[in-house]
Amino acid sequence: MSGNEELPLFNRIAHVREEMGLSRKALADAIGVHYQTIGYLERGEYSPSLSLALRISSALGRPIEQLIATPQWKYDLQENLWRD
């Protein structure tokens, strides 16, 4: 992989949002984006900026590393760490 290629991101935003009983619109309103942006993020069609990732993390009350990672890593919630 060249230095210019972006790694695709794996995310658990939809899972955590649904676990909390939040709609896409409610999360979008909380972080100041359009609700369709949440759909794009959850489907992996859009990678969030660092600023947006931090706002999502804050709104969902989870550290970023529990929400977003590169695909080769999987977050083990019970162990609270990343596994490859």
C-alpha cells in the first residue's frame, strides 16, 4: 500500500447508537450534522474527520477506539482492547 492510500475504517457507530436507543437523527442533531451523514458513516461510505470522530465519541459516551478502527483490528469489549 502506498502512503497516499487511505485504509478503510471499521466502525461500531450503528451498533452503539442502536444499543443506546438513539435514532440517526438524534445522533446527528447532537453532533451538528445532517442525519444522512450518520448513515454514510455507519455504512462506511464516508470516513469522519478527527473533529467529527471526537464529537461522535463524546455523544455516544465511548472512547474513539471503541467506535472506529482499521479493519485488521477488532475491539474486544470485554477485554477492553484491540485484537488482530
